Amino acid sequence: MNEARGQFADFFARLWRQKPLGIASGIVILILILLAIFADVLAPYPFDQLSLAERLQGSSSRHLLGTDQLGRDLLSRLLFGARISLVVGFAATTLNVVVATVIGGTSGFIGGKLDLAVQRFVDAWMAFPGLLLLLTIMSIAGRGLPQIIVVLGIAGGVGGSRVVRGAVVATKGNDYFLAAKALGAPTTQILVRHVLPNIVAPLIIVFSINVGGVILAEASLSFLGFGLPNKVPSWGGMLSREGRRFMEQAPWLALWPGLCLTIVVYSFNMLGDAMRDLLDPRLRGGGRVDTGGT
């Protein structure tokens, strides 16, 4: 326990010293989480409270960020939209990691023809344009919070399985893995003691990097009308409905949801990038290794 606590403290000390942008992004994310948790308390009005007499008003003492075309308080809708974005982001990314671990871990550990077949399936899946694939699936599954979490979770997990498979294959080449197998250790023991501990860091990296992408994907689907229902205050839906229709008359309807999405996605990406640099042994110490990715 003390050793794990020391490693945890050492990681955050390195993050503080080497990645100040990652720390700043983490603070922004923490603030967002608190705002989402306490949205019921912080929101000045219910997100669906109508007041047609106050429609399309700018910032004022009553409505700090203005109102929409139905007189609903924009700040309240943004706070509840933060809760929706975090629920979708964390839930779908958790499903990402589970699916990636099952597919990539099984494929890499067993190997052989199964690995070949699974990787060709992953290749075919990744060959389709991501947004077009999501739109097709969502048109079949229907609109709703559970549907979008499952669709984004499974779709992202298939692509993320490549990272997990690579970590498992690398672990299989180590001496301790070969020694355990030569001594006849049970498969479950090899998985628990030698494989899983060595893929924890890649899984953390996959999770931290994918959250921002999932939030942006949900906003894109809601913007196009394939995501959450109209009554749900989603940032993407607010950009699509109120934002597009009344953008010239009330530009704040598009400005504030777009700004929230930009800050949140950027913060998650910067935090994920910082954690990757610190957890990936190939990127420690010297300069970054160019893997050909973004």
C-alpha cells in the first residue's frame, strides 16, 4: 500500500514539474466535474424553465449568459449540459477500455489465426469513416443517452484494441512471461500477475485521451440530430438548434456552448497527452519518439 502510494505521489510530482499544462488542464477538468455534480445547486433556474417574455435577451443580472429563443436561462442549460457531457464521456470511455481490453487482450494473448482474423476485422472497421459509421448505427439504435453511450463505447473500443494488443504482444516477449509459461503456471495466473499489470499504463492513456474525443463525438451527433433528444440540454444540441437558427440575432447561443466544448476537449486532450508522456516508457527521459501519429 505504501509503495503504491509513493508511486502515485511520485507520478503527480513529475506531472507538476514536467507538465504544467497538464496540471492546468486537470484543474479545469476538476472544476468541470464539480460544476456538473452541483449543477442543481449552482444553476440559477431549472434548465427547462420557459419565459417567453425574456426570450433572446443578452447578458444581464438576471441571466448572466443570456437566454435562448424560449426564454430559458443559458447558464443553467450549460451547467446541466456539462453533466451530460461528463456522463457520456466517462461512461462511454470506460466501455471503450473494457471493449479494447477484451478484444485486444484476447487477440494478443492467444495469437495465431484468431489474432489474424481479429486484426483484419479491426482493419475493416477502422477503414470506414468514423462519423459516417456512427451516424448509421445511431439511425438504427435510435436517440437516447444509453444508446449513445453504448454506440460510442463499442465503436471506440474496437479501434483502441490495437493499443492493448500491442502491449500484450510486447509483454509476451519478456523473459518473466516465458519463464512463467515454461514452469507451467496457470493461464489465469499469468494473466493476473504478468499481463494485466503491464497493460495498466496503456489503458490509462487510452482512457485519458479518449474522453475528449467521445465528448466531441457526442456533440457532433447531437448537432446533426442523431444524438440526444431535443429536451436534453446537450452542448452539441444547443449549437445545432438554438445556435444555428438564431446565430445572427443572438450570437451568444452559439458562442457559449462552442467555447465550453473547446475548453473541455482541449483540457482532456492536454491532460491525456501529459499522462502519455509520463506513463509511456518510450517517452521518458529523452525527447519524444515520433510514432507517426498525431
